[in-house]
Amino acid sequence: MQRLDARDAGFAAAFTALVEARRESDAGVANDVAAIIADVRARGDAALFELTAKFDRIDLATSGIEVSVTEIAAARAQVPAATTAALELAATRIRAFHAAQRPADHDATDAAGVRAGYRWSAVEAAGLYVPGGLASYPSSVLMNAIPAKVAGVERLVMVTPTPAGRLNPLVLVAAELAGVDKVYRIGGAQAVAALAYGTASIAPVDKIVGPGNAWVAEAKRQLYGTVGIDMVAGPSEIVVVSDAKSNPEWVAADLLSQAEHDRTAQSILITDSVQFSEAVEAAVEHQLAALSTEATARASWDAFGAIIIVSDFDAALPLIDRLAPEHIELMVDAPDALFARIRHAGSAFLGRHTPEAAGDYVGGPNHVLPTGRRARFSSGLSVTDFMKRTTFLDCGAAGLAVIGPAAAVLADAEGLPAHANSVRIRL
Amino acid sequence: MQRLDARDAGFAAAFTALVEARRESDAGVANDVAAIIADVRARGDAALFELTAKFDRIDLATSGIEVSVTEIAAARAQVPAATTAALELAATRIRAFHAAQRPADHDATDAAGVRAGYRWSAVEAAGLYVPGGLASYPSSVLMNAIPAKVAGVERLVMVTPTPAGRLNPLVLVAAELAGVDKVYRIGGAQAVAALAYGTASIAPVDKIVGPGNAWVAEAKRQLYGTVGIDMVAGPSEIVVVSDAKSNPEWVAADLLSQAEHDRTAQSILITDSVQFSEAVEAAVEHQLAALSTEATARASWDAFGAIIIVSDFDAALPLIDRLAPEHIELMVDAPDALFARIRHAGSAFLGRHTPEAAGDYVGGPNHVLPTGRRARFSSGLSVTDFMKRTTFLDCGAAGLAVIGPAAAVLADAEGLPAHANSVRIRL
């Protein structure tokens, strides 16, 4: 963890280094991924089954590629009732929040008599990638699948690797609650390629979303354009802005909730009190000792954690906008007033009683958010990510008489005579 | 041009070949572009100036990198009044259409007492790439720049290569009309890299939009994630759906307006009348002979043009959705009824008096549209492409008491104890 004080002489340079520190690993998997994609595209199921046998040690010909209704029922029976109830509450709340995001169509005729507008429609088929093993989170299933279903996606399929055949029952229950139509036991770049191009077993989809390891991320990047993808996702991060009135134990808990995600996660406290920051630092230390995720959380906090002291919260604003954090907590007396002045952030958690973890699960807003300063230009996942807008124009003879001549003049000016002709021939 | 008849035995295979035919060139410039980006990132202006001297044969140290007020005034004086008036009409109409797209914020408190919503804000700085030479279109400047300004982008800069120093006055006038803040005489991958990382002369931007050659497209692709980009754009295409009541000359003119763009553009007619299709084909031939863009238009029509005969327009619908065309004209008696049943298209032109070229310039809707079947999952450029949404959550003590326990249960189930702790410590 590093301490910075905005009042110090060397602060600007140290803060720039903090902003620009690269936390993303260049796994150098581009060539391997390109080969896998080409193989699945060319050989379909044959390649998909071979790669799955190699990486996940399962024989899809025996197990079946699709997770069966029986397996899903078994998963349901395995999950404790309290957990299922919590997933149901989460699903209900996420669905309600996202339903309010459905965009409106537009259709208007102007003074020239020209009618124009746009119509929204859903992506027909979408694929959701769910990592296997440790990072297999049912909450992510809900956060990715529910907006797709609210958008009206007809065919929503999920892919997840099942190393040595192991399936996470929570993930299956979440998929069922969210309305996922089919679950396939495949993963890695080969699963992404199968979703993009289709094979005999898997129909192609139009959009692929969901987190994954470096191979999955690279496959999505390479297939961007062939299908839609959600976004480039990097390690998670939080900025907690707190005055000295907050409970330092609460702030420490929030910083650690980020740090436990992975070793490259980043937790930053910005406060106007040196004394408070010291209390938080001490709380982090003693909470760390009690965590089963201590090794990860400590590695993240040691390498990327930061405490920044500011003279007042006005001075924090430009720092926050430079960081454009994925998550920002505002643990101050008037969080709305501060939030109104923040320009770049993925999601904000207002007041002392809104831990980011509440939003990770049951708040309602999506937890798939832009990382690594991408909140400067991008947004969290939403219903419109599973929709597209078709614009339309209807000039009519009268409208074309008004606006057509200008179109022809511009076509002439651009050296496009057939464009001009297509207008003038109707005038 | 190829003729297909949906009633023929071999149609399905031939149509699939048409849909999947690759019209995009793999220029294989990835390594060169990566080297340019690395060079500009490392050496800033020194690299940018050297590369500009090499590719555009101009010395930026002499000319200045920024296009001056004097040069813009000279451009204004050079453009005929009728062209300026047409650009002004276009700008006014594009601005009006896009102003209606500004999204609304959301802020609501639910039955649990939890407040959640989102707030839209503009990207702070955006860069617009404008190709030099033949593809230097003032209409594209308007279509890219106006949505950015409507969104509220504070700093909108334009880059355009000026081979041997030549500037297109129309482009400068369009930039001024659209509210572009600065114009830089740089182009290619080096200009995109300079916009993404910044140099001593050019402040970095958050989003880069606009068309470009293979080098520019590849640079945008490689920098996607460092900055936002608009989309992967391929060759342009149109599908004209027409019954036999349309004037075949009008249809031919529209097909050629697409074909003249470039040799890989694609024009497809879908009609229910063989006789009409023959009249259109003849009209294409004789109109071609009169075009100054004949060579390009003929190459496109010969290689990629198609006429598809269907028994009725119901049979056209699945074909249209497979093609998911950038542009679709519906020259039929009840275009709205047909449009309502089309699922995937970038932009629709309704009725016999709406040539696509009207929409290219003065209709109002954006002409930057998804190509190459990408209308299945993406939309034309809009105001929201220059904005981002920050969600927020405010549980309050009472709200957290209601939803917090479920969050903690899910955190436990996911094996994330610090997440659970950050909630339970407040309960």
C-alpha cells in the first residue's frame, strides 16, 4: 500500500504513476487463440470436442455438450434454501432495475414534412460466458443474463467449462432463475469461437458477454465485429471517499472486499484526515488476518492499495476523474452533492450504509462495469447492450422536394454523381 | 451481378454464399500499425512529425500541426454559397434529429427504501478521423461531429491527412459548422495513436470516431480499450425491396448510388417481378454509361451486385434478416407494414420518394451505420456514443437492513468473506 498526500510537492508525479500503473497482464496468447478460433471455424464440433478433451479433460461425446434438465434439477436440490432465496431476491431486484432501462422508440414528422425516427429491437441470440473454477459466480450469471432477457433476447445460451466434469450448482440455479435457455459445458477460446461461428451442436449467436480469463478475453477481442462483445474488462477497483466521521472498520471492510477479488485488484482510500486514514490502515491489517482470502487480499493491498490525503473534497474531484474508477463509495455527509460533481465513474455508492458488496449482489444496478479508467468513455452493462436501433426516414414526394436539392448539391460537391442522380431523378 | 430466384432448388446455398461472401480486405497491416503506435506512444511529437513527413510529405514544424483560423477562413471563401447553404441545412437537420436522442437520467426509490438510478454524462474529449483525398467527405464530418457536440463533448478535435499539404475546403467548412474545436493536419495510424496517448502538441482524447483506410481501422482496433472507438466498418451496402410499381430508373439510380462508393460496395435488389428486375438491370446498364464514377460502380455491380426474385415479400423477410443490411429501401405500397416485420437493418428508407442519398446528407438520421451484417447486434452512430452512464445506489440504513442479509448470504456462497463482512459489519 502506498500513501500519498495531495499537499506534498511530489504528489502530481506520484499520482500520475498511480493512474498509469499497468495492472493488466499481457498474457501473449493472441497466436494460440487465433489458431483455436480458426480450428473451430474450420472443423466445428470436431475441433470443439478435441479442445475440450484436452483442456477440460471431459469427453463431450459421452457427457453430451448440453447440461441436461436432470443435472439442473440436481443442482437445484443441492443449493441451500437460504441461498436460493437470496438469488431470487437478487434476480427480482436486478430485473426491476433493468426493466426501467428499456429505451423508447421515436417517430416524428418535421416542418419540411419529412418523417424520421428510430425503432429499438433485441439482439436475436446471445451467449454468456461463465468461468469455471474459483471465478464461477452466480451473481455474474444474473447480472449478464437478466438484461438480455429484459431486452427480449429470444435465445440466450450459457457456456461454462467443467474441468474434469465439475459443475457449479449455484451457477446452474442462477442460470435457471435468469431464464437462460441452454447451458453448454464448454469453455475457453474454443467456446467463444463456437458461439461466434456456430458448430453442428451450437447455433451461432450475435453477441457474446461475460467475464473470462486471458484466453477468453482475447478470443472475444479477436471476434469483435463478427459478433458483438460487451467490453474489455480489466482488474476490478474501488475508490472510497470518506471523511473522519465514518467508522474506519467499515471503510477497511470495503477496501478489502475489493482486494480479495484478485491480486491485481485495486483499493484506494481518499480522505481529508490523516488520523482517520491511520485508523483505516490499522483496521485493514487486523481484518486481513481473519480472512480466508487473506493471501489474495494482502497481495492486492500491498501492491496496488493506496491512501490519498487531500486538504478537502474539492481537491479530490480532479483525482477521482483522472482515476475514473469502476466503483466509488462516497462516505460523507452529503454524498449527492459530491456525486453531482464527479464526472467519470462506473457506479457510485452513496452514503455510509451502501457497501459496494450490496451492489455486487442485490442493489439492482449492474455489477458489470468499466474498469481501468474506461468509465471515461463507457458504461456498465445494460438492457441496450442487447438491443440495436434501426433508424428510418420517409421523405415523401413533398418532403423530398424541400430537402432533396440540398442533398444533390452536396453529392455533386463530394464527386458522387449517382448519389445526386438518385435524388434529382425523383424531383 | 448475379441473379437468384428464391423459388429455385439451389437458392438456399447460393443465398448463403452471398451472405457469407467476404468483402473485406485483410490488409495484413497489424504489425506495421503496432510499430507506429508504439513509436508515437514512446516518442510523441518526434515520431508523429517524422511519420507525417514520410507518409504525407509535409513538415509539420513549418506548417504548424494545427490548421489555422486563416486557413479556415480561406476555405470558407472558396466554397460556393449554394454548397455552404446545403451544408447548413444538413447540419441543422442532423442536429435536430440527434437532439431528440439525448437520454434521460433515472432516480427512483423502491419499496425496500433503496434508491437507485443512473446519470448520463458526456465524454470529455473526442477525436474525429477524416480521411484525406477522394474519401474526404464533408457529410461525414457533420454526421460524426454533430452527435458529439449534441452530447456535450467539450473538446472535439479533428485529424485529417493533408498529402503534400492539400486541404479539402469543404471538410474545413463542415468542421466549423459542426463546432469542431481544433483541426490537426495529421492522418494514418500515427494520428490515431496521437489522439489515444497524446503528445506535446495534442492532448489525448477519450473516444475516437470516423472512417479511415485499413491502417486507421487497425489502429482503432488495437487501441480499443485504451480509448473508446465507434465500430468496425466494412464496405457499404444497400438492399432495395421493390414491387413492379416503382420506376425502374429510380431503383437503378439507388443501386448505383451505393455501387459508386467503392469496388467492394454491394447493391442488392429484391423484387417479386422478373419483368421489373429486367427493366432495372437494363436501367443500371444505361445509367452506368453516363456516370463519371462508372469504373468503380461497374466493378462493384459486376462483382457484388445481386437481383433476388421472391414469390412475395413475406419470402423476402428472412432474407433481409440474414443480410442485416446497412441500408434498406422499401419501395412498396405499404412500407411501414413491411418495415415493422424487419428485424435487422441499420437504417430504413420508406416509400418510393426516399432515396438513400437523401439520408446520406440531409435526412437527419446518422449515416454512420453498421455494415457487414453487424446490424444484428449494433446500431448507427448516436448521441449516446459520446456519453456514458454512471449508475448509483443508496441503500440507507433501513434499506440495507432489508436487502443486506441476502447480499451477505450470496457473498458467503461465492467464497468472498470480505464482501460478506462489508455488509454484516453495518447490520
